[in-house]
Amino acid sequence: MTTIMPSTLDTTRAFFEPALREAVARLDPWSHRVAAYHLGWCDESGQPTPGQSGKAIRPMMVLLAAQAAGGLAGSAVPGAVAVELVHNFSLLHDDLLDRDVQRRHRRTVWAVWGEASAILTGDALLALAHEILLEAPAPTAGRAAWLLAAATRELARGQVADLAFETRADVGLGECLDMAAAKTASLLSTSAGIGAVLVGAPEETVDALLRFGREVGLAFQLVDDVLGVWGDPAVTGKPVHSDLRSRKKSLPVTYAASRPDCPPELTDWLAGTGEPALESLPGIADLLDKVGARAWALAEAARRMELAEEALTGVDLQQHARGALLALAHFVVERDR
Amino acid sequence: MTTIMPSTLDTTRAFFEPALREAVARLDPWSHRVAAYHLGWCDESGQPTPGQSGKAIRPMMVLLAAQAAGGLAGSAVPGAVAVELVHNFSLLHDDLLDRDVQRRHRRTVWAVWGEASAILTGDALLALAHEILLEAPAPTAGRAAWLLAAATRELARGQVADLAFETRADVGLGECLDMAAAKTASLLSTSAGIGAVLVGAPEETVDALLRFGREVGLAFQLVDDVLGVWGDPAVTGKPVHSDLRSRKKSLPVTYAASRPDCPPELTDWLAGTGEPALESLPGIADLLDKVGARAWALAEAARRMELAEEALTGVDLQQHARGALLALAHFVVERDR
């Protein structure tokens, strides 16, 4: 299924990227330069770098949801631009807070230009998202902007929880799922919802698409967390056992800790602090596997994908776009690139 | 004139503060606690601290503008809450970026809880502002939210410029005025505009109130910058020659540097870097005075106040509220407390 996506991605990008560039060009010269670098359009010296754009998953979700709800993708372009701006606002702030120095094989904005550029360019992108969305000619633009603001608060809430988890040994599976819902699923959910809202879809269609996006987002995070422990560096682009190195309280790890049959050596390791010994990591990954953490996460991801598909049944959707939404969901979750 | 303000302030606060508290209570528990501390409602341990609220100048501007435009202040309460949230979003981020450790005689949020709390609580307040404003029952809520987003981008642009000025010796008066317009005047201007928009005022009334708020904001910054060089510590609550200690490129300083008759010793001092010798500061303040920097700033502030008053003539405004807006403007600018 994923093989059909690259061309759909290209089509959508052709639709939405000029609008995104036009929006970003409204920024003051410094923030424009920082944002253009962050978005992959130029290098640190400002030289254009063609073909470096992101995957534009959230804009795709907006445009396909608009079509699925019976509208024109063109009517939803301001929504597609807005969700991409909000996504990048949160990346700029989170990279700084997480002290991540690399993203997509390039130095992060705070690592190149310092915290002020990351914070203020992020702030400007968030404000710009609302400007663009509220300029949409749809009478429902205000409702779409309200959804975007609510999702933005969820992103912040999720990041607060994620940072708090770093210094806690007692993170429960429920709160870990809630954090993933806030940090990952909320904006994917809102993207699908905004697409439907902007074309004036009835409330039940909007609700169905919001649920669809939420389940896809949770499935994505479950698979991402599996890759963080067991992923092939050649596939993920990250070091082996990446999330174990950082002792991340990810979903499979939190699942294992919650099991009554969690072996004591795993419990002790999970409660530890500081940088773990690299040679301990393959053994920890095996113990996680034995207690069923990987199998649980993959089964739960599959269940979420079924719930996503179910969310789209029983509502009146344009069939071709509905199929494309499902293909997008599989592309997002499977990520066998 | 300023004597009438405290009671008006109290009335307005009674109107709007419960709505602000209700809005802030929507935040997740951690962000709620941080925001409540920042807003002066509790101390670092979470104990309530009655009577510590801010001056609520911007909410007053919203509510009085709504009345001046012939509407009910009650209709504009979501706007009053939203501008106060955006103002505090920007304080949280700016205190961190400026490394200010005190605000209103209390430790700043980043100084108490670190950068993540300052950044993420700020982000949450900005998003919350849009939620609240877009929930206003007025059909013009979307237009009000657009104005708020545009002002937020101006705040970020102004802070980018302000930080860039720190490492530049060639800041011109024009760009310094532009920075003040972005960093200080934009949100005061937008506050007045939002009040009018929310009660459905005609475009020329909205424009008049936007201009009014802008001129008041510039007058405020001019007076603030005069106090930063020549202010009495007993009045300002800041150390003597506060802005000279930090070599701030303020409006009077930039004016002096732009004068052809700027004496060479002043030019040299202005181009200097690092922490200046404290004993040099009274002499520098005198030189600034002699080249006319204080007189210019105060005359320019007075001229801006006249322009503010002029902006409100020739449009149809409710007279009592118009008088209260002018009194608010004088209260903001004179600040002889």
C-alpha cells in the first residue's frame, strides 16, 4: 500500500507548498531565514537546498479529509498551511527543550543560532498559522482555528508530561498513552478535523475524521516507540537502541514496567538514572521482548489502525479520498523507508 | 487625571478577572500553577497571594474601547482575557530571553522553575488566548483573533530586533521607533481595536481605536525609556540609571546617537561594550540631557498623546467611555506612582 504514497505526496506538496512558502515569506527577514532553514528550503548560509522538504503528513491529512468530506482540497489549503506551521512551531521549541542537536540529518535551529531564534521563530510560526487559517474564506474558519488552538495546548501539555517523565520512575501506562495522545495524536487528529470543518462538513463527519486522526496518531507513536528500541539504524537513521540510551519512558517500556511478571533486573534497570552502559542495552531489549512489550505495542498499533478504519465507516465520505486517507494512515504508521 | 484611575481599574478588574481565572483554570495542573504564580495569584509554593494582580491595562483598553464604540463591555470580556493572556505569554518568553530574574519584585518563572516552564506555559497561554477569543459569541470573533495573531507576530518581531540591537552599535532612531511600535505599541493598539471589533463597530471606528492604542503605546515607551535613564529608583523600583547599566539602545539614547552634535565622549560610550563603570553613568546621563535626548523624548511622548486624542475625534464614540479611554492613556503614560 505504501508504494502508492510517494506520488500522492508529490501531488499534495505541489498543491500546498507554494502556499506555505507564501505564508512564511510574511515573516520578518530574520525569522523568515530561520524558518526557511528549519523547513529545509535553504542551508545555514541561506543558500537554497532544493528537494529537502518534510513529508507534509499533516497537510495531506487536511487536504484528503476535505476531499473525503465532499469538498475541494483547494478550500482547505489554509488549513494545510496552518497545521504545518503549528507542527514546526512545536519542533522548534521541543528541539530546544530536549537539547536535540540534529533533525533530519541537519543541525537544529537552536544549535545553529541559539535559543532566541528557536523560541521567537516558533512563536511567530504559531501566530502566523492563526493568521493564515482565519483568512480562509470559509464561514467555519473560526471553528477550525479554535480546533488548532486546542491542539496546540495539547502539544504543550504533552511536552510538559514528557519532560516530567524524565525524572520519574513511576510512569504508568495510562499516563504514557495520554502523553502520546497529547503530543502526537492531537495534531494529526485536528488536521483531519480541520479539513472537514473548512469544507462545511456535518458534525458527525468532523467527529469521525477527528477520531480517525487520533487513532492513526496513536498507532504511529506505538510503532515509533518500537523502532526506538528495536529499530534497524539503517531504517530509522538513529543509533541502535536509541530510546534505551536516553532511558525514554516510551510506550513499550512503560508497558513492561506495568506487568506483574516484569523481571527484577528489568525493573531495576528501568528505575535507574544516568547514561546506561551501552553493553547492557541488547540484554534490556531482549528482556523487554520477553515480557511481551514489542508484541503488545505492535498489536496495539494494529488495533488502533482498525479503530481508525472503523471511524471512517458509517459516515458519508467520498470513496476515492477515503481510500487515500487510509493509504496515508498506513504510510504514516508503516514507514518502511 | 490619574487619581480617577485606581477606582476604574478596580471596577474593570472585578469585571474581567473572574473570566481570566476561569480561562487559566483550563490549563493542565502544572501550567496552571506556573501561570497562577506568574500572574501574581499565588507564591512559589502555590499559596494564594491576594491583591497581587497586574494592572490589566490591556484588558481595560479592550473593555473601554467596546463601550466607546457603543457596545457593552460584557461582550468584549473574551477579548480582554485574550489580550492579557498574550501579554503574559510574551512576558514569560521575554524574561527568559532577557535573563531577567525579577518582575514586580518577584522571581521570574524561568528563574524559579527553568526554561521549559517559561516556554511551554507561554505557548499554552498563547493558544488559550485564541480558544477564549474564538468562543466569543460575536460574529466578528474571527476578525478579532486575526488581529491578535498579527499583534503576536509583531511582539516576536520586536523582540528579535531588541535582541539584535544589543550587539549592534549603529542602531538608527527609525528602527528603534519601529522596534518600540512592534514590541510595545502593537498589543495596546490591538487591544483597543479588538474591543471595537467584538461589538461590531464600523471599520472607521476600529481604525481610530487602533491608531489611538498605537500612539498611546509609543508615548508609553518614550516615557518608560526616559525613566530608564533619569528615573527616581523610589518611583521606578529599578536601580538608578538602569538602562545605562545594561547599555540599552533605548529611544533617547538612539536619538542622541543620531544627532550631528553628539559629543565624541558620548559617541564613544554609546559604541562601547561590556558592563560600564558605575561612576561614569551620571556623566553620561548629563551628556544625554545636554544633547536634548530627554527633552526630545518627552516632547515626542506629548506629541503622541495629542495624536492619540486626535485619533478619537471625528468618529462617533460614546462620550463617557471616550473620556475614560483618555484617562487610561494618561494613567499608562504618566505613571507617577
